[in-house]
Amino acid sequence: MAVHLSIPSMLQESLVEMVLVADYCVSFRKDQNLWGTPGCYGYPAAVLLLSIADSIGSYILGGNTRNHFDILKHQDYYNLSLRDSNIEIIYKKYRNLLAHNSVMATDAILDIGNQQDPVFEIENNNPILRLFPFLVLTKEVVKKFLQGANSNVLNNQTLQNILRQ
């Protein structure tokens, strides 16, 4: 953590920190004898990965928080082939509940997954968010976003809103 005199400079550090901590959470393996089930630190990983998408969406797309998640289908960033109804599920059943209540909808599933797995899909009427492929994709998205951070951020309404606070 450092002192930053500009928002693009701060984003260079904050987004990288978030990706690194999400990577740690996804890579960590729980001791089944201690936790009762296998897995990773899935809840904090999901919060971080969804926060990164929200942040990038705020600069690229603007608008309200729900609109930020359309970055998931933006062809220049996440480029996931998601319908609006799927983005709504991610927003409501994962992001909002995790960020505000530290839980998810009981029918929502978090899975570590493999790199070739889809980030999100509906299986047997249950939404599944797979963390490892989401992390791999998020790393690429953050690299792309930060390469253009000055132009993505400086002339942006979100930045103007931040500076008014």
C-alpha cells in the first residue's frame, strides 16, 4: 500500500493487489480434517474477482453498479457469452449477497473448476461460478485495463464522481 497522487496510479496497485489475493485464495486448499470438506477460500476469492469486474465496469461502462457487470459480456474485456439474465444472477445471487451479507443464494454454487471450464453456467437449474477460470480471465482483463488506465480513467465520469467526494 502506498500514497498515490492519482487515481490511475492507485488502480495500478489496488487491482494488482486484489488479483494477487484472489489468486492466493483460489490456490489455497483447505485441510478436509479441519474444514470438513475440501475446497479453497472461495467466498473471499469470489468477492475479490467480482469487485474487480465491478471496478473495471465502472470505468469502462459507467452507470449504476448493475450496469458495471455488463463488462462480463463486453467483447474487449471478459467477452463471456452471457445473457442479461445470467449477469443478473451473478449480480444478485453472488456479488450483492457476498459483498453485503457474506453469503450467497442457497442454490448458487461456487466451484474451483479448471482453466478450460466455463466461468459461469447453469447446470440442473443451479448457477455455477467457477473461480479458477474466472481468475485466469481476470488476470488478462486487468492487464489490458491497466495498459490503458490513463485513458480509461482520466476522462471518465466515474473519476469525476470520485473526485467530487
